[in-house]
Amino acid sequence: MTTPLPTTELAHDAEEPVRDARGARPGRATWRAFRKLPLGVASLVVLALLVLVTVAAPLLAPYPASFGPDVLLPPGAGHPFGTDSLGRDVLSQVVWGTQQSVLVAVAASAIAIVVGTLVAVVGAYVPRIDAVVSMVVDLTLSLPVLPLMILVAALAGPSTSTVILVVAAFSWPEVTRLVRSQALTVVKLPYVDAARLMTRRHAWIIGRHVVPAVTPVIVVSVVVTASRAVLSAAGLAFLGLGDPTTWSWGRILYEAQTSGAMGSAWWLTLFPSLAILLLVLSATLVSISYDDARKPRGAGR
Amino acid sequence: MRPRRAGATAAAVSVVLALGACAPQAPDGAEGRDPEADGGTLRIATTTDVVNFNPLIGNSRSDSWVTGLMYPRLLSIGDDGSKEPELALDWGYSDETTGWYEIRDDMTWSDGRPLTADDVAWTMNAVKRDAPSGTFTGQMTNFESAEAVSGTRVEIALTQPDSSVVEEIGFWGTIVPRHVFEPEGSVADFANGGDGDGWVGAGPFVLTQVRAGQSYTLERHEDYPLVAAGRAAAARVVYRVYPDINTELLALRSGEVDVIANSLPPAQVARLGDTDGVEVAEVTGLGYSHMTYDMDHPDLARTEVRRALAHAVDYDAIRDVVLQGQGDSTLSSPLMPVLSDYHDDSGAEYEHDPELSRELMESAGYDAGPGGRFPVSFRMIYPLQDPVTSQWAQLVQDGAAEAGITIELQGTERNTYLAQTQEGDYDIYAGNFAIMDDPMTNFALSYLPGGAINYTHVDDPELTALIERAARTFDEEAKIALMQQAAELVQAEVYDNVLYTQNLYVAHSSGWTGFVPKPSELLSVVNPVSIASAHRVPERS
Amino acid sequence: MSIALFVARRLGRGVVTILFAVTVTFLLLRLLPGDPALAVASPNTTDEAREALLVQYGLDRPLIVQYVLYLGQLLQGDLGTSFTQSVPVVDVLLERLPWTLLLTVTALVLTVLIGIPLGVLAASREHTFLDRAVQVVGVTGQSLFVPSIGILLLLVFGLGLGWFPIGGAAGDNVYGAAWYGSVVAHLVLPAVSLTLIQLGSYVLTMRGTLIDALGADHVTLARANGLPYRRILWKHALRNALLPATTLIGLQLGFVVGGAVLTETVFAYPGIGRGIYEAVTQLDFPVLQGAFLLLAVTVVVVNMLTDIAYGFLDPRVKAS
């Protein structure tokens, strides 16, 4: 007998997506409910702003220079976020760093989501593969993540692609775990059985019926995975394993650490840490609000 | 709830019991002693763990600092790079293939046995025989054998004339006690972990306690004639490991450590100097930072291209910003100013002139085209773990771009960097040497074809002839003249682009004084004589 | 099924997990670029000397041969000798493991002690402002960047207020009973730092599972029968909710023990995490293999213990 997977707040009783009382499609209904949640809306706005910064970076601040005349200036006129130990403007670094940090997070989580979902859904659909899948997932989850990431990144050489691949490689099992529990329930539902009777095109069944049913879980796990990816990438960059030629939030922290300035130049750690916090916090709150909006109220009390 | 509570309690109890077994007991005899009453404890911080206690093996800075307090060197180094007496009082050559050392007769090992020429000769012969992997072995190429001809005189036989080897072996050779090392077989395998009776050393302190990854405690050796008082002032020295330099700095500011052994990042030097309770000491640099251009690359084989690259670097910006003014120009010569005998004042540094770079490239037949960029691209490697080099690598890339030359940066972690360097897997090499004390040896290794650090892959018969002649010249003045000629050739042909020599700064608490700084990070304020002389500032009553 | 079969199956799975971790590490180290001989050599080490080092490390032989030899060694309980320190890997690890265990267990205990009440508070007041506040705090905790927190704590409580020492696991030259006090003093800041990082996900999970448990049928039935809410909360729901949380601890341990790397580095705490980081920079293969093996064993053991605890606690499991 295996240990039951813990029910998290993400895997709920599955149903075929139905229309609500007004006849609107489930997506619309969720959005309407979401709009009423202040925390969710606020977080969505913040997230949108961050995406805006990513896209509009060149308009917001000049690319950080190689060096500047004033070293380790605290925030003030001319340098709202201060300067680092080479006199470079920290605001520019944070703005341009948003691009890299978001890019890495999105790319890594995209890979992880696609791979993880595919594995989970196929595994749920085909019971024999499922046993293998669940074992591989548990095994990978039991590996010590950060040390292995350090090992691979150190040996493969620090670069953007290494970081993306390493983070993705350690994120997909979590996705599979989340999606699988939902997928397993869905696959047993009557309408899937009915579909199986009607056609032998399994890929069609999976794509048309199973995937939409697990989509809510995927949406939530996108956020979770992306948030973790941001933190992991920043952690790797902090250890010196990120791409040294592009600016990222982790790199600002790394340079602060290696120049011995962390204990005195508080602005060097505060602003990139705030940026990380903002991105992860807003993304996670959006997902929590989405989840609340999706499920019908009334189960709590 | 009960089984869970019982389980939790059982777990907690077992953890506590396990911990209970861990509490260390005071070593024998330590309880009566109070170090504070008799000189105090000097606490030194370092960022790398001390992992190896055999001074003949390895090349880690932290290891050398600790073993340096126990095992003496024959020679030390003065602020101008010339060798000074330490264990050896005098040294020289009796003929072209024989060298000699006269050592002190008043040194004893901490177990009471006297340190004699026999220990010195035995150490050298053992290193030659077993070839342990370290800098000492690297000096032994022309060494054949050593013999103790008296209690204080050692004579070494060479396989061919070599005018530097006596001083090089003298400086890099740490002497170990024969009666402790010989029974252990090969010195290349002996871990010297202090099993059994602990450690035996002849320095001002001897290791007594090792807490791996945390602290290394050394107690005073009561007989150290190299300081006037005959023994060290401090009763005890503790090396503490702080992997993060920021934590290290906090520990110094809070008074938990008294000295930071690793050199300070340039941007922190001024700040710390202004901090109450902290003093900053300057340590002469004995090394240099440089770039070499791989002459196996068809474009870089051309002198005009190398010259163009040399003129595209903003040397002043690097020294002012990256080093915060703490680096000196060597006038683009590998004979640094600190080597006052060798340094040639009449030379001049490559001028930062991007226009000149463009002209040189065009004269070599390259066409920049409408975009202003020449159709060449060079890959430059640099060690990521060195923040200073990482920073100026960026400036070099920017400067070259201004001159229309594309440099692609490839920063890698230390081991990959070492591997790439060994295999010649780069177009431009950026790096630094910490100790280049003997120009002769350095030139041989750097500019002779097949030299161990000939990263530019140069094979210039004229240069080779100059260096080989200098190796066989025992007359100092003639040797210097030859070396200067060689350096001029290196600079003219850009076989090496020396950017700066960096003076280092170390910080210590205001509560301690009496340090004797010596050049290079290897010695700095943590060399044995300095630690032995350091004492607490007397409290005002 | 019988207890014996249950345990045997879990043991089997555990062995497979350990083998997997060992193999992954082994392959990664040898297939990725990096030359351990160079890591310990100096610039004037000759090529012959480097080759000799590789032979000494046993790295010159074919991959399969090395793997089989290594497995054979493991079965005899021999973890090999460190490349850089010339001492047995076992010694290196045993020096460091207790510190990591102390740090992680302390942080875990603190997390549970603080996390359960917070999770209960949030779940019992679902959808209220308090619940949202706890959620926000939880998510914030998950998003904190470890080294920043560490340096901040050291700055404020170590340097500023001087309440705690800065770095290290215990004072030097402190013996006997005083040593325990020193260990505790050095433990506080790193443990608090680690707790702050973990607390977020723990509270959120606790809250989530508790909400689900409260929604379950038998709870609704109990309420319909008139049992007071508080009693239901603590007796039925909490008990059910603690079970998945226990399993979560087991699964998270691998992440936590390895993740303590950053904490151990900032606080100069001499644990396995830091040992791994140093071994990576030194390319010390035997130590890395040994450390990952140790982590895998720890995770497997903890998972087995939680599964057994689960078996005791969950009436459904026991009954079958």
C-alpha cells in the first residue's frame, strides 16, 4: 500500500467543466468571480507592471554602464537606488535585470510545465506507464535539489541556457505530481470512458477532454513553478553560477556579495530582493485568488 | 496523539544524546592555563577551509597560512622582492652546479629535538624523490640532490647551471621534521593529520586542535628565536573559517575576530579604514594581472593586431575604478616596479588610444566596413571566482568595442578555467599571478616555448636566447641587463600585456599591533614573524 | 497487509531511491567537464604529475569499471578517500552531518510549532481578513531570499545589538557544559533564518489540508450532530490534516537539508550543505558522492519513519 498523496488546496473534486447558472462558459464565470477579489486584482496589476518593465526596459532606464565615478552611493538624487561597488546605477540594473529574471523564469517553467503535464496526463491515461512515472517522480523529488543544481551548473558552465535547463529539470516532477493526482481522477470519469468507447484516437481524447479538465491545476502550477524558478535562478546567480554577461536580479546580489558590500550597502540587497519578492508574491497571490474564484464558495464553514 | 508525542519525544531525546556525545573535552593540561593572562588569543578569519596540513602538498592559501606558522622557510622576501634570511642565514653558489645554505643553529622542534641541516637536506631529497603535488616540487627541475655537510650547512647539487634555483627553493621550500615525516613513507601521501601525538613544528606556534570547517587552534611554541623576545607575544592563535566575506567583515567589526587574513575587496578598503576599531595595513603586491594573446590564432599571430588590442584598453579606468586606485602600472612590463633592481623606469605603458588601434588594424589589412567593426572576434576567458578580474574583463571588452574589435567574454568557474588554460582553449587569456618574485624563473616559465605558463604560445628565438643566457649568468648586473632586454622585447611584441600590480590591504582590529607585513597575500600580515610579533595594545589604566 | 510486507516494500523502494541518487551523482560528475587533477595542481605541475594524480584517483579507467568498483566499495561500507583532504570520506561527512541535522531539525521544530497555530487560525477563519493576512505572510515567507535575510539578521542582532555571535557553530576553546550554551547561542540566528524561509510553505499547506479536512463528510456530520466547532477543529480536522503535513516534511527534507547550503554559507555553519559547495569547487568527487549518498539515505529513512508514523496514525491504513 502506498502513502496517499497529500491533498493540497490545488487538487479538488474533478468534474467536467460545466456552464454556470448564467450559461456562461466556466472561464468567464471564473473571471467574474476573480474580479471581485481585491487581493487578486491588485496582484494581477503588479504582475502586469512587471511584465511591462520587462518589455519596456530600454525606455525606462539606460543599460548599466561598465563603471561610474561614484562608488557605493546610497540612494539619492541621480541614483534612486544608489550605486554599486563599480559606480554603476542600481536602478538600471534592476530594470534590465527584470528582463533576464522573467525570461529565465518563464522559459524554465514553460519547459517544466509542458514536460510535466505531458508525462502526468499520459501516465494517468495509460496505467502501466503510470507506475513508472510515479516512481521516477518520487525519486527525483527525493534528490537534494540545490546541491545538484550547483553541481550541474558549476560543471556545465554558467550561462543562461544552463540555468534554464537546470531549473526546468528539477521543476517538472513537482508539476507532474500536482497534475497527475487531478488527471487520475479525471480519467476515471464517465465521460472519458464514454469517449474511449467512441474512438480509438487516444491523443484526441487526451487533448480534448483530459487536458481541459486539468487546466486549472496547470494554471496554478504554472505560477508555483515560475515562482520557484525565479528563486532558484536567483540563488544560482548568487552563488556565481548565473550568466555573467547579462544583468539579472541574482547577479546584482552576487556582485554585492563578492565585493563584501552586503553588510554595509543595504541598498544593494534591498532592491533586487524586493523585486524578487514582488514578482513571486504577486504571482502566487494571483494563483490563490484564481483558485478561490474557480471553486464554488460555501465549503469552508 | 500519544504515539506521535512519544515519537517526537524519542526523537528529541536521541538528538540530545547524540549531541551529548559531541561536547568536546578540554585537552590535557589546558585547564590550568589561561591564555588571556599571558599574551592573549589572536583570532584570524579566513574564507577558505584549511584542509591539508602537509606543507609540501597543494597550493591553498589558507593551508599555507596555518602550516607556515609551524614549518619554517629557508628564506623570506623583502618589500623589493629580494630574498631575506629566515631559517637560512646565508646562501649562495660555490660553483655553477652547486649551491649552499647556512642555517641557524638555535631552532628546535616543539618536541625538543633540534632543527639541523639534516632536516633540510632530507626534506629536499624527499620532495625530489616523491614529487608531491605543490609549488615546492615545481622548483626542483634542476635539483639533483642535497647533502648536510655539517650541522648547519646544506649543499645542493644541480643537474645544470641555474642562477635562481637556490633562492627559489629557499623561498618555496618549507622544512619538515625528518623524524616525524620519514617513518610515514612517501611525503606525497602523508596527510599529517596529527593522529596520535599531534603536530611537531619549529615555528612560533604549533597546531593543537582542529575543528573541521570551523576553527584551527595553535598554541605558542616557547622557543622561537626569530623574534627578539624569543617567543611569540600571543599565547594562542585561532584561525576561523567564514566562507562569506560579508560575514567575515561583520565579525571583525563586532570584535569577534582580530584579523582578516584574505585581502580586502578594493571598494571596502576606504570604508574599513574609516571604521572605528579597525586598522587597515598595506601589503606590497608581488604579482601582476595580465592578458595574453594566443599566437596560435592566425589573427593574433600578427603583431599589429596584438598592438591594436593593447592600445584599446583603458588602463587608467581599470586602475581607478576597479581597483579604486590600489593598483600600480608596471609600464606594461613584466618587471614590476616592486622589483627595484630589475624595473626599468625608462619604459612606457601602452597608451589608451582607440584611434591608433583602428589605424593598426587597417594597416594590417583589416577593413572595418560601414558598421565600424572589424571582421574579427576573439574569445577571452577569465576566472569568475575572482571579482576584480571579472570586472576589468568587462572594461576590456568595452574598450575593444570602441576600437571596432569584438571580444567575446567567457567567464568560467575555477576548474573549467584551469582546464581551458592548460589546453590553450582561448583566444585571449585574462588572469593574474600572485607571486612573481624571481624574474628569471618567471620569464623561463612564461616565454620559453613549452614553458608551463607560456599562455601566449610564443616561440621567439631571440627571446629564447636572451632568457637562456640570463639563466646561466651569475653576475647580477649582467643578468639584470639581459632581463631588461628580454622585457623590452616582450613589450614591443606584446607577448604579454601586464595591466597592473595590485597592492593588497588587510584589516585588523585596533586592539592588536606589532604586525610585520611582508609582500604578497601568501605572507602579508600572517607570516610567522608577523604573528609572533603581534601583541595586544596595552589597555590604558 | 502485514506489517512485515509493508516494511519490506518500503525498504525495497528506499534502496532503489538510494541507488538512483548515487548513480545520478556518479554519472554527472564524470560526464560533465571538469578535471579534479587540475583543481589541486599548481601552475608548475607537469603533465606527468597530473596524469599520475588521475590514476591515483582511479579516473583513468572506463566508466563502467569505475562504477562497478564504486558499488563494490559501497557494499563494503567504504566511501572512499577525499581527493583534497586525503582522509576517508566518512570522516569528512561525520564531522559535518550533526551540525546540519541540528540546524534543520531545530528549524523544522520551530516551523511546526509556529506553523500549526497559524494554519489553524487561517483555516478556521477562511476567507476573512485574518486568513488573507496569514496567506500573504506565508507567501512572502516563501519568496524571501536567503542570504539577504541572513545578513540582515546578523547586522541587527549580531553586530547591532550584539545579542548573538556572528558565524560558526560553537565558540573555540569552550569545553564541557559551557559548550552547550555556546552551541545554542550560535544556533539561534541560522535556525531563525531557516525557519522564516520554510514557514511560509508550511503554513499554506497546513491551512490547505485543514480546509479540506473541515469540508469532509464526517466532519459535517459531526457538526450536524451538534458537536462544538472547537472540538471538531482540534480533534477531527487537525488530526487528519497533520498526516499529509507529516509526509510533506519527509518529502521536503531532501530539499531542506540540501537547501541549507545558502544558510550555512552566510552563517559560516559547518554543515553538509556547505561541505557540498566546497567539494564542488574543489571537484572532490568522493566527498560529493558520499554527501549525496548520505542525503539520499537521510531522506529515505525519514520518509520511512513518516510512513510508519502515518501507518500508526491513519485509521484507514491500520485497518487494512
